[in-house]
Amino acid sequence: MDLKLFFDPIEIDVDQTPASFQSSIYINRLKMPDHEGMDIALIGMTEYRGGTIKADIKSADEIRKQLYQLKKGFGDYGIVDLGNFRNGPELADTYLRLKEVCSYLMEKGIIPVIFGGSHDLDLGQYYAYETSEKLVSVLNIDNQLDLEDESPERGHIGKIFKHSPNYLFSYYHLAFQSYLTNQKSIELLEKLSFEAVRLGVVKENIKDIEPMVRDADMLSFDISALQAFYAPGALNSKVYGLTGEESCQLCWYAGQNEKMSSIGLYNYDASKDSDDRKTAFVMSTMIWYFIEGYYHRKGDKNFKSNDYLMYEVHLGGDPDTIRFYKSKLSERWWMEVPNPDADGLFNRNRMIACNYSDYDLALKGELPDRWMNFFNKV
């Protein structure tokens, strides 16, 4: 694929000192850099036709300016900034172009990190998994559920649910605010065995949320989920929400997730931001922490290796036993669900991320809710 057909080059030059983030990556300037062998590809978006509020189409560059000034983190970077994505003649064309580019990158083992644009662009991000021949799990962080109508802005998650072919296995929604949410939408998620977690529960103990982040293949993050204090430039910012620190923590978890293969940060409008570009800075540090998490991955994949401790808990019912695995490297936990389709699409999803609290619950003779949700789907 000739990627230069899809991107406009970058003209930003902020910090060329050796320790800067800018000096540690490859940037599409006069010509598109070679992306072969890269780990992560940065993609700026200027598409806002899916939203009801007009936004500054140069918003992605404001995030980029802040990101370039940060210091390089851990590891040997293999990061390329492909530039700003060229929109299609129609909004639907932008979705399809984004699908094509993200699918191509993921096939090469490169993680697309998308920033800027309206939240409905996660449709293009999700469509990229259509040819992956696997069932995928989506994590959406937003103060609303976006299930209530057919507009791109408020109905894009519903379109993901209805998309054909259907390759959606799990859907996790974090940090929704109850007073902004239709109760029928919550009931729909429960019927589908999907999970939605209120803002207050996320903030109460963010470490308990980590297994949901670890189970996802794709992260879609509407920065309107942040408090307006931290994100005055969010298109739909509210007084209540996540803090900047909590958002960075979630992005760190996402980066450490071995399954995570794409991430999008959406709904930033530079024209609403503070003079010191507070929102752009918060988003740049979220991207930085995702990258930092990626380069701290522990290789948690082979559960049959000596890197894991296996615990078998006897329940004395149906099921009779549950197997738990604990990584010696990362000290993270998983539980195994019996799988009748062992050689099919469900095989990849049979290991569910969990916490020690799930293991402790099983020791008391109770089935963890997430185990039951998975079993019902299979």
C-alpha cells in the first residue's frame, strides 16, 4: 500500500534535542518514511462531519505539538508519524479509507494510534477488523453510551453492534454517567452480556478495571469522559468525569495489553481549548503513556509455559472446577472457560483477564460474573 496517498505531511518542528519525543520517531515530512518493522503508527484526524458541533480541523496538530515536546520514554522506539489523514469526499468514504489503512497496518503488526476527529471515526477503526478472521473485543470510554439514535455522533456504537458481518465478541463501556444515560441502553447491554461500568465505580478503584482493559483488542476513547477542568477542549465536556491521571492510567493499561491492536482518542476541538492547550497536553500524555505501556509489555501469551502458575478451584457444581493462571512475570491473573469450539473463532477468547478477587470468589464457591458472561456467549 502506498500510504502517502492517504496522508498530508507534517510541518511541525518543536523540539529537536536528542532526548525529545520528536527526535526519537520517524515523521512524514518531505516524504513518507519507511514503515516496515515499525511498532506504532501515529495518525492525526481532521474529520468532524460526524459531529453536530463544528471543530477546528487543525486540532490534531495541537496534540502533536504537545507530544513532540515530551521526553522519550522507555525502550527502543519503532514509531512513525504518518501525518494527517486525508478525508474522503463523503463521511462514509473517510470511514472506509480509515478501515483500509488500519487493516493494512495491523496486518503488519503495527498499532494505529488515532487522535483528533469526532468519535464516530471509531467506525472506521472497528471496520478494520473485518478481515482479521477473529472475534474482537471493544473497549469504549465515554460519558455517554451513544446508542440512542442513528446520527453518527450518538449512534456509532449502535452501528458497531449491528454491523454485518458480526465479529464483535465483547463490548466494555467505562465511565458512563448515569444522569446522561438512557436506562434502556443499559438494559440492552445487559441482554447482550456486555459490560458497562459507571464513572463512580471506575474512580473508586481503577485497578479493578484493569482486566476489562486487558481483554480488549480495540480502544475508543472519547475525551469528553474527562472532567472539563482537564479537558476544556473536549466537544462534550462536563463538570464531572475522569481526571487526567486516571485517563493516563487507563492508557498505560491499554499499552500493556498484549491483545490491544488499535487505539483512538476522539472529540478534541482546539478552538475550545485553554490558552495553554491544557486538553492537548493531557491527550499527548495519554498517548505517551500508551506507548510507555506498550514498551513495558511482558509477553503474556503462552499460558502453558513455565512463566505461569495454574490454580484449579473445585466448586462442586456445574462447572465442577475453574482454572486460574497467574503470570510470574507480570503477576496478572486469567481464568479459563471451557470451550466447545476449541478450534474455531472462540478459541482465542477462552482465556479471560481477571483479578485475584475473582480467584478469591471462586474459593468461596461462587462463579465470577465475567466467567458467566463469557460462558453464556459461547
